[in-house]
Amino acid sequence: MLSGTHTVQLEHGFHQNRYAEYYFSLDLDLTKIESKSAFIRTLLSVFNSIKIPFPTLEMSSEKGVKLHAFYF
């Protein structure tokens, strides 16, 4: 256990300030693109494993609301 109660944190000399973070972004599923070519389907399947960055909205209790142009 990394933190436990406040007294345990003080006894071991560390403090973790926990807070919630939420990220909202788009995600593309390239395998849903229909193609008759087996090569194109394979290529789309390979590229589907790579994350394509989109603008991301970050919401947290510490930082508030932030917009990221690209977030990985």
C-alpha cells in the first residue's frame, strides 16, 4: 500500500495528494473502413494499433478544465 491513512503517510515521510482526472477525446476504429483489397484491410488493421492524436479535454479537481491540442 502506497499511502494508507494520513498518519501512515507522516510516519513514512511521504505525502500523496490524490485527485480525480478525466480525459475526453475521439478515437478512430480504422478496421470499420470497408475495402475489397486485402492489402488495404491489412494496412488499416496495422495502423489501427497506432494511437492517432486528437484534441483532448482534460478535467480534474486540481487543474480545472484544460484543452490539449495533442495528447498521447
